[in-house]
Amino acid sequence: MKRNSLMLTVVLALATAPAFAGDCGATMAKQASADIVETAVAAGSFDTLVAAVKAAGLVETLQSDGPFTVFAPTDEAFSKLPEGAVESLLANPDQLREVLLYHVVPGRVMAADVVNLDRATTAQGQDLAIRTSDGSVSINEARVTTADIETSNGVIHVIDSVLLPRS
């Protein structure tokens, strides 16, 4: 009973979270007919992610029918990586592709689905750990800051750190 109560709290917290702070929320609300890439570009807070998706050759994939669930690190999340890490990834398209596909789960996983999940298998092939605690959700060590940004071909959940697959 206590676990169900916690899960309900998490689901309600995620479902009622604003899409983004400030003016981005209004922009994102209008993007439900846009695909994942178009939605990320319009948000203006995913410039590094969008550049990485382009460098890895994943634009067409993330614009295809899907559906996909993308755990999207913001530009601020990328800035937490050690100095030179982003540049190193951009210079190595194969490694970059592995890292990016680790942020994508095939299918549409909405906040309400987290009640039944403790892990999800990524398009890269490894599992992500999903944890709920005190009304928040973590994907590995990254915290979901905004959930359920619907797109025409999936859903975006904003995270505060870049996810790195095991070597």
C-alpha cells in the first residue's frame, strides 16, 4: 500500500510538471505535432544534443515514425561533463552514436508507465535503471526534471545529466 501511494505521488508529480520554465513551456505545448528533433530544436535548450544527433547521423532515425522515448539532457547537463568530453564525442561518431542511443528507449514510455518499471532497455542495447523516490524519478543517476513532452513520434523526458553507457 505504501509503495502504491509513493508511485501515485510520483505519477501525479510528473504528470503535472510544467513542460519547461519560462517561455519554452508555451513553445513546447504547440509542438505535439512536431517530431522529436523538431521539438528539441524549438525548445532552444537542447543545442548540444541536437548538434550531437546531427553529428551521429541520427536525425532521420529520430524523425521516423517511432515511437521513441528520449531522455534528453539539456545544454546545462552537457556542461557537467569533463572539459573536452563533448568535443571528443563529436570527433568520434561511433562512440557518440552509442551514447545517444543509450538515451533512447523504443516505444512510448509515459510518466504513468514508471509505476510498473524498474528498468528499460535502450536502443543501444543496455538497460537504464529507473528509480522513484520522494516524488521524483531518476534514470540511472540523472533526475527527470520534466516529463511527458509529447511529440508526433514519441515522448521526451528532460534529464539533468548525460547518461553514459557501460564500456
